[in-house]
Amino acid sequence: MIGRLALRNLSRNRWRTTLTVAGVAVAVAMLVWTMAYMEGFVAEMVKQSTQVSLGQVNIQSEEFADRAAVRFAFDVDDPFLKTIESEPGVVATAPRVIAFGLVGHEKKSIVARIVGIDPDREAATTIADDNVIEGRWLTPNPPDYPAPREVVVGSNFAKQLEVSVNDEVVMFFEAADGALGNDLLKIVGIVETRNSQIDRQTVFIGLKDLQFAAGLEGKVNEIAVRIENVAEAEPTALHLQKAIRQEDLVVRPWQKLVPELADMVKLMDQTDIVMFGLVYLIVAFGLFNAQRMSALERSREFGVIRAIGVTPYQLFFSVVLESVLVTLVGGIAGVIFGGLFSYYFVVNGLDLTAWTGGESVGMMGVDMNSLTFVINAKVLLKPLAYIVPVALLCGIWPAWKAARLDITSAISGRT
């Protein structure tokens, strides 16, 4: 009975009902689009920081974690790497040697981050190899000495140094024993990852080549770990710390490696509440006004149905149900339209350079030209879940007034 009464009342003034539904739908659709944008933004930041360079989990010596010097290294062999890869959730590992020095030629030199990698393992752990724009990625079996050592450099690094594929450069850095490490290098590839640390500063070289030059045979500075679910980085890091059983090594998730990014993710979640509050406050005024006007216009009708046996509780819940029904219909419509509109940007992405005059949008070392939206259960259901309590609150006061009206005054039209 309550449901039929609520539906009949809503159908009596279809314009008001339609406009109220449309207002709720627009608000929910706007929030779905905004959340899909924010989820895509965070996902792109995490992807560019972890999948391109760091790894979702990173293993280093305590000394290297405090101070990134090439001499702070630890022994690594295949059984150790297989032990890590056998742990639940771990997909691949990439051992690295990291040195800082000068790379250049007779006319120019710049400070470089020289990273020794196993090409196959690095390709399985990160996506740096997928971003080669000129030349090729490193091969597992480089040419023997005295041929130059093969390297891959970042796109901006190549522009600064004014070099291209097949050009030769030299590197100088402080080796693990304090001596001067140096070698002749040949550029075989250029990568453009949109990660400023790689594109502007990094030189990739074969792991054994850099180990030899740095005096670190059999040792590495870090192991990047790729896991199945980036959201499980923290528990996976704790599990790996126990599994490796080496107190001098620290296992850190990306949240600890890039704390400013983790803080930004938390801030985004807190921003959701503020954003919902502001948007739904405006919706609440419109919804409350519509329900209040509807209840006032029907006071005589309420008096009649009270007189024929409808209880105050039934009338109260009928008016509240009207508010909830209007909001649910508008909310579901908003989720559908907002989801469809956002899906366009899932497929095609949002061109950010259109708003910056062709320049990339940079933040925390990540340069973005376009942004791919993310649609998940949180994006679709959270705006709908938050609007239902708003509907209940907006319907309570008109319903309470309707349930307490005086039957005689209402029927005579003196309310």
C-alpha cells in the first residue's frame, strides 16, 4: 500500500518529478565522470612510477636505502632470485647496479644515472623496453671487448647530449673501491617513458658490463620486484622481508619508495568526501524543496486518506519513499550516463595537451600527454551510495509534517 501510494503521488506532478530526477542524475553523472578521471590520474601516476622504473616492491641494502652509493651492494645469484619469484603474488624480479657519474663526448657531458640491468629480467619487470622510440632494447649477449658497451638512453638525455642511435659516448663514475670507473659506450636505443628520471637522466647498460666497471662482480644495489596486484604492495613487502631472511636487506613497497605519491592517493580519497558534500548539498536543497512543496500541496489529500484509515506511520513512510524513489531513479540514470560518458575516455583517453598549448602535464616526475580514465565498482557505486542518505534526510521533515497534520484542518483546507 505504501509503495502504491508513493508511486501515485509521484505521477501526479510529472514535471516536478522529472526535473528532480534530472537534477539528481546530472549530479551523480558529474561525480562518476570526476571519479573516473581521478582514478585514472592516480593509476597513471602509480604506473609511471612503478611499472616504468621502481617496481611495485624494491629490495635494497640498508646502506643503499639511506644513501644511494654504488659501493653499498649485496650478493645475488639465480637461486636467490628464484626464491623471491616463488613467493605468492610475485611475477618477476630485476636485479640492478646503479651508479651516478658523467656521460658525454668531446663537446658536452651531463650527469647521468647509470643503471646496469639484465635486459630480459628488466623487460619482464618493467615496461621500459616497450617505450623504445629509436633503435632497439639491450640484448642479453652484447659484443665482446674491445667493442663499445651497448646502452639505451632516455629521449631528453639524448637531446641534451645531442646524440642519436649508433653514436659513441664515454662514462666516468666512482667505482665501489673508490677508483674511477669508465668505459666506451655505443647508443643502440632511445626510450621515451614519460618518467622524467628515465627520460632526462638514465642510461641503461648491461648488468655484467656495469658490474665489471664498478668492481661489483656478483653483486647488485637493488632488486625491483613486479607483483600481480599493485594494491597488495605493502603486505607483499612484509611477506618478502620474512622470506629472504636477511636482516641487512630492506624490502619496501612503492608507498615507502615514493611517499609523496602515497600521500597524494590518500588526499584524493579525502577529497572525494569534500566533493560529494559540496555537490550533494546543492542537490539536497532542490530535493528538499520539491518534497516540501509536494507535501504542502497535498495536505487536503493527506487529511482524507488519514480519515479513511491510513496511519501516521504509513503516511510518513510513503512520503519518505517518494524521496528515495526519485533519488534512486535519478542516481541510477546518472550512473549509466556518467559511466557511458566516462567510457569514451577509457577507450580514447583525454588529451591533456589541448589545455596546455601542446605541453605535457608534469607532476612528481611523471609527464602525461593524455589520461586514460578508470571505471570500476568504486567509481560507479560510491556516488549512488552517498546520495541515498541525502534522500532520506530530505524526505524526513516533509514526511514528519504530513504524519502530524490535523485531519479536520487538512480536509477543510485551513493548514
